[in-house]
Amino acid sequence: MATINFPTSPTDGQVFTDGDHTWVFSSVGAGGPGAWKLQAQTVTGPTGPTGATGSASTVTGPTGPTGAAGTTTMAIFSYTNAANTAGGTATAGAMRIRPLNTTVVNTISGCSLSSDQITLPAGTYILRGWGIFYGAITRNRTGFYNLTDESWAAYSASMTGVTSGTASNQSSTISLLNGYFTIGSSKVFEYQYRTSASDSTDGLGFPANMDSVDEIYSLIELTKVA
């Protein structure tokens, strides 16, 4: 057993620490004129093992609401004639109707084609179109006219054709039309054109006359996006 070297000449109540033990000196008691009494032991045991990690949470939140169904629909109208039939007379001087006589596709509820006029319901539309000019036609342009409101929904770029040479050597021009517009209620539209010169019979298109396939001289495509 190790020897404890207590202080000499201690006073009453003096504290002495030796390692993990604490002693207090008392000048009276059973120990005689004075004795050291063991007061406390502060031994700390080893750290226990780390507990196991808890399992990860697997709680899943509720499924969000299903989005609304898409609303994109479209309509395509054209001016189509039998094989080897010309597109008709172009008349100069003012904006005039380009004929449309065929519904290629129409999935827009409330949309229709009648007597060269297109009826559209309220909505927002992307417009694409084209029309052919031939013969004596040089400068030309087309537009999509809101007949109900008497305003233009879209204009084409200005075009210039070639008129020199015989009919078989003359070239056609294609007027390209693009637009984006919104209407708040049902409206009636016309596909219109203007030229710097008139040309009878084939000013609105010269027939290709190939493979007995129909001749197409103009087309309007409308996509309803809202």
C-alpha cells in the first residue's frame, strides 16, 4: 500500500488531496488530538460505447395536385384546286381576299371556314401562312385581316417577283405570313393580298400539273395556345 504524505502541523478543517482522494483534518474526534478523515473519491470510470445510429426518416409528403390538361389546338385551311387548274386572277390596287376552300385539319372548338372567311373563338393564336403569286405580279404582300374589328392581326414581308420572259420562264413568289395575336371574343378573319399589277387566270398561282396531284396556292395555319 502506498504511503500518503500528509502535511505536517495541519490546522482544523484543512483539505488535502492525494490523487483521486480528498482528506479533511479534524483536531477532535476518535482519532486523538487530530486526524485526517477521508471525504470523497472522484474516480471517473471509462466512457461507455457509442450507441447505434437511429434509422433514417422515411416519411413522404402528400402528392401535389395534377396540372391542368394542355390546351393547344390547331386549324389549317388552304386554297386547293384540281390538278392543272390555275390559282385565279390577281387584281391590283387594294387589299383583296385570297380564297380559301379546304379544311385540312380543325381541332379548335368554335373555329370554322365559310366563303373564304375564318371564324375564330376567343383566345391567343400563333399564325403561319403563305400564298403564291405568278406572272405579271412584281411587288406583293399579304395579311390576316380581322373583319369584325376592322384591324390587321398580321402582315407579311414585302415581296418582289420576276415578270420578264415567256410564261414558262417566269417565276413564282411566295408571300410568307407570321403572327401572334389575342382576341377576347369570337371574330371573323380574311386572308388578303395586294399586288402592284394585275394578272388574269394565274396571278394567284401557276399549276405544276404533275402526277395528277391537286394544286395548292395558299395556306393558313392557326395554333391556339391559350
